[in-house]
Amino acid sequence: MTEIHPTTSVPASEEKKPLTYGIGPGFQVCASYPSVVYEGPEGAKVPVGITFRVSYNGSSAPITLHGAFTEQDIPKALSSIAEKLRAGDNLVKIGQSFDA
């Protein structure tokens, strides 16, 4: 026989609301200043990733995505960053985790 356990719902006042994210102003989690990162000796530099700044609640941190080369890759990272911020993680630590 299967036991049925009651579910507990979180009151609306305690639910964590989603954060908006995107490139440019007008978002809670905002990416800005995207640029391609190059490495290698002078005259033979190759692209290795993209870097940008993320701002949230008055704080900002640099993010580097190794192996990503276009702005189209940034929203995927912002989605992950927004979820970590909703969970209470620190923006600076989140930024450092991308460099690991």
C-alpha cells in the first residue's frame, strides 16, 4: 500500500520571486561591457573566451566564460547567476567560480 504524504506549500509572501536578467540596463541581474578575451604572444593572439561585468543590487563582478565567443552565450550564464543569487550566494564568489 502506498502512503500519501501531505504536501506543504510555501505561502506567497515567502516565495522567492524570479530575477530578471539580460544584457544592458533595465534588468535586476545586468550584464555589461562584453568583450572577447585573447591570449598568446603578440602577433599570434587567439580568442579564448568572452568577459563581461554583472551587476546586481549595487554590486558588480567580472565574469569570464572560457570557450564562449559571442554575446549569445551570456544569457545562459546570467540564468545560472540569477539562480545562485536567489539562493543567497554572494555575487563576487559567483564570479570567482567561473574562473575555477
